[in-house]
Amino acid sequence: MILAIALFAGGSFAEQQTQDKEVQEDLEKVEVVGTTPLYYYRQQMVKTELDFYDAFNELVEDPKFKVKCKRERVNGAARITQRACYPQYFLAKKSQLTEIAMRANGILPSNEEIEMMVQPEKAESLAYAEKLIEENPQLKKRLMEMYQAKQTFLSKKELRNHSE
């Protein structure tokens, strides 16, 4: 009797396996391919830039060369902002010219006008930054990380624009 039950169960087991294989062959295979969103690469770029400026500011001895990053409105947009980083000499000149314009009820200076006025400070600042980067391997490493993150973001953005 046990032998008969075993034979009967074995036969139904083999039959069940055959049915399972047929069902598996009939099933569609769906492959899901995930991609990292562009926002992730933008955030990585921003993070590495802020890390670089933090490390840079820790090493800077002259306060006018320190860099401050802030959110500012995009021209003509009420709610749209973007992050911008400026050295202190630029911000000081902007503050000075803005105060003068406000007293005289004049036109506020544009960033391009201020940029032209601070060319000597900019040249001095770039030379100073170059020296700091060459003397500090950690700062140089952060600069390279910032550059690589920016290149990765730009290449992913370009790739996305071509695929649309």
C-alpha cells in the first residue's frame, strides 16, 4: 500500500513539474532598467563645490579672498533662485556701489559692472588661490572632485537632452 501511494504521489509530482515548466515558459519576462535622476548628479556637483569652498575658506588668511555662497533670484523671476558663490571683495564692492546708488536714487549696479571694476582683485585672488591649491594636496583633491562632479553632471545632462 505504501508503495502504491508513493507511485501515485510520484506520478502526480512529475505531472505538477511539467505543468510548472509550461507556465514558466508562457510567462512574459519584464526587465526593469533604473537610471539615476539628473537631480542626483546636480546635488553631487553642488556638494563638492561647497566642500571645496569650505576647505578653501579655512586656509585663506586674507578675509577679502574668502568665498561666500548664497541663493539669489534669477533675473526677472520672483521665486526662482540659483546658488551663486562670490569672493568677499566682490560682495564688498557690490555693497558699496548699491549703497551709493540707493542714496542717489540711481540704478543698482549689475554683477557684470562690478566684475569689471574688481579685475585687479580678481587677478590677485586667482594667483592666491592657485598658490593655496598647489601647496595643499587636500584642497587640490577637493578641486578635482568638484571638477569631476561638474563634468559628470554636464555629460549626464547632455546625454539626457540627446535622448529626448
